[in-house]
Amino acid sequence: MFTGIVQELGTVLGCDAQMTGVRLTIGCRAVLSDAQLGASIAVNGACLTAVQLAEESFVADVAPETLRRTNLGDLRKGSPVNLERPLAVTARLDGHFVLGHVDGTAELVSIEALGDDNWWLRIHVPDELTRYIVSKGSLAVDGISLTVAAINGDLVEFTIIPHTFRHTTLGGYGAGSRLNIEVDILAKHLEKLTAARVNEAHCG
């Protein structure tokens, strides 16, 4: 379980093809302070398992399904990545509930300066995911917990504050970039419960 509050901007040190998938080596420090072998670390919002640990890096294997569903296959040596450790039981929930199970990728349409280092982000979201997104609701974008400012069909828009822009991958993206998105898990559960009740009513 994560919160979408990025704790560190890491750097891809290696991206090596395997028989199945890819092995990533990520340079970082903060997220490793209490990490143990087998720890979960969110990389651009995707939950990965640390299979090797060093003082300033960790290694994770990325399965073919994860490569297909996320932007991790786009990473190259030197690429910046958003990193977050799992939520501790005693920690404050500053973002929202994020599982690290990416639902798909969105296309960045534009990121425009508003002044005072604030930005306006627009992304195209896959049609099958738009029903889970509501105005003023939360959406994990590349592992960042963002509040939806506006929705126009499959175009979802956000205000990006200076801290978020400076300390995440958003500052390095341009039009056409792919961003990982994870919709609010509560919306999925509500949809399933509602559908079950509708089916029960029809059967009755």
C-alpha cells in the first residue's frame, strides 16, 4: 500500500533485457534507509520487488505484463523515476490509497506554465478508465497523488504545484509522453458492488 507521495527522484542506472521481462537497477538513497531484501518499492507508481540491495541502489525485475501495462518499458539509462516506500502502519495518509497496481498509461497532452512555477497538466486517459475518475477526486499519475481539477471526456486536467513539479518526473516530460495511471480502488469496489446488486434485483 502506498500514498502517492513521492519520497525520492531516483535514476535508472541499468536496464537489462532478460529471458522474460527486464531487470532495472535504480540509483537512490532515501527509499533504501530501512529497506530489506524483498521489499516493495513503487517505481513510477508500479509496485516492484527489490531483489538486490546496495547502499545507493536496488535491482528489480519487471515482468512482461508490467512492461505491457506501464511506461517502465520506456525507461533508459539515466531516466528519472518517482520512488515511494510502502505506507507504514503508523504513518499519516497524506495522499490517497494507492496499491501500486497500474491500470494503464495515459498520454500527456500538455503541461503549461501558469506562473510562479505552477503548472497546468492535461492527459488523455483510456476510455475504459474514465468512469472511475471524478472532479476533485484522486488519481495516481506516475505514482503521484493528484487531485482532478477538470474532466472533459477523456481529457483529465490537474494543477501542479511547484514542489511536485520540481521533485517528480513531471518536469522532464513533454507532449506524447506516457504516464502510468492508477484509478481510485474505492471506485472499482463501488462499481462491482453496485453491479452485483443490480444483477440480484434482476434475478429476483
